[in-house]
Amino acid sequence: MVVIQAFRKSVAATALAVTVLSGFTALPTISFAQDASSSAAAAAAAKASAAAKPNVVVLATGGTIAGAGASATNSATYTAAKVPVDKLLAGLPELANVANVKGEQVFQIASESFTNDNLLTLAKRVSALAKQSDVDGIVITHGTDTLAETAYFLSLTVKTDKPIVVVGSMRPGTALSADGALNLINAVSVAGAKDSRGKGVFVTMNDEIQTARDVNKDINIKTGAFTSQWGPLGMVVEGKNYWFRAPAKRHTTQSEFDIDGIDKLPQVDIVYAYGNVQPTAVNALVDAGAKAIVHAGTGNGSVADRMVKPLQDARGKGVLIVRSSRVPYGFVLRNAEQPDDKYDWVVAHDMRPEKARILTMLALTKGTDTKQLQRMFWEY
């Protein structure tokens, strides 16, 4: 009987111990399950949040936006193209709230040193990215000196309806009141927005959304340097786009040019007019192999009397002559000032000389018919 009672106590004690142990071991098991569930939910939420954001690729080429000065008060004296794209993006954690952003360093140069080969390389890379289904928009950081030319080249050659935004800054990131950070955030916002699609290539500076065709750098020392005589397309305010007009000229998907089929650009040069101008530059450029000369004339594209014959002679040798104006606003009228029909010259309409050069280069990849070139200046 004593043995039986002892056995019963032993069994009861064992059962109690098992129950207690089970109780203790059950609690961490529940805790681990909750943690795992919470982590999975957080991961799912993060994935959903990322999926809801647009995917934007930032192609960096250098310029002031990647520049650095010796002190915070150096806003005009600095070294351009110093900061690589990974550091540029890492310094703006706010970008993660706007889009899923990836960076790629294409060049690291000041934009005044851009060449035709640089234009081709950049445009081909933009075209390749635009074809990717996981890319919603593309931003190019660029020095401001030739930013408008590059933007116009892209608008003529990259056949996509996805937003392409070219952006820079007038002050380096090390300066007080630097403009690059907000410019870049706005650029990513515009590039990732669905309401930007189909409107071509943009330049976003100083909160404004400008079309690549119309915008130019008009001031070299202020943040509001980029303007258009026809006005901006819209504005970016606190990450939201406000549109007021759409581009009227052909671009991107409507363009007859395609960067995928262009591997070389012909030589096109600019001759600048001024009082007492001499034909030295025209003759030298013709001898150097120029296929076309853009004459940046005074007023309504006026040509000095002593320049008419050299330009006629150049045309007689097969060199295309495009009559533009050094005056920043307005446009050149055909057969006004000079008999363009008689001389077989072309007028650049409202295109500034440097942009007239871009369109003329591309036109020459199609042929040398002056009537076709004039048509392009009306349409683009």
C-alpha cells in the first residue's frame, strides 16, 4: 500500500512538472510566432509600399549639382563634378519617399566639355533604360552650361513616352542655400509621375517644369537661371505637379529621329555676328570640313554685307547655311533681311544658335535637302 501511494505521488509530481514545463515552454513559442507574424507583416507592408512607388533611374554626368566649394559661402567659385552619384543620392534620404531610386554614373565632367560622342553615349543609355519594364522614369543630372542642348537632343532622339528629366543646380551642394537638393527631388517626382508621360523631355529647375525645346540658360549667377520665352509647362510644389500647358512641337515618340540608329553626328559649327565681323571664321570652318554653319546674326538674323558672299560661297560648296539670331527672344522670319529662297538658306525660327546646331546635326543624318531642314525647324 505504501509502495502504491508512493507511486501515485511520483506520477502526480511528474504530471505537475510536465504541466509546469509545458506552460513555461508554451509562452516563448507564442512569442516567437507573434514576432515572426509581425516581421512578415512588416516585410509585406514594405514590399507593398515599394511596389506602389515608381522606379526612377538617375544617370549622373557631373556638373555643379555634383560640385563642391571650399566653404559654405562659395556659391559661384567651386569645382564641378566632384561628388559621385551614390553619395549624391545617399545625401537625400527624402528621395525614398518619392520613388525607388537607383543611380548610375555615366560621366563625371563639367558640361562645357560635353562632346557629340557624350551626347550619343548618354542618349543610347537613356533609350535602353526606357525600354525596360521596371523603369518608370529617368533623371539625368547635368552641368547647367550645356544642359538645355543635351535635353533638346534627348527630346529629338529617344523614342519613349516615359518621362525624361534633365536637372542641375546653379550652386554646389556645399553652398548656403544650395538649390541642387530640391531640384533633384523635384526631378525624381516629375520623372515618376504618371501625369508626366507623353509630354517629352523636361528640365526641372527652380520649381518650374520646362520643356526641353524651349528652355535656355539665361542667367549665370542666379538660381532662376533657366527660362523660356513661351513660359514653363508647369510647376512642382511639395512633390505635386501642376500643369498649365503642353508642348506643341514634335518630340520623342513623334520624332523622325531615333538614337538607336545614329552612331555618328556630322560637324556643324556656329559663327557669331558682331560689329566689324570678318569672314575669317566662315572660311576656316568650311576648310575644316563643316557640313553646316549656323550664323548667329544680329536682330532678325541679319547678315553683314561682307559676310553674304562668303556664306553664299560656302553654300555653293555644299555647306548648309542656317540663319539664326544672337538675340535671345523672338524668332527669325524667312526671307526677311536676306532672300533665303534665293540663296537656298534655312532660318532657325525661334531656335537659338546652339539648339539650331543640334537639330541641324540630326537633320544631316537624314540628308542635305534644305526644304526638309526648313520643315524640321517649323515642326520641331
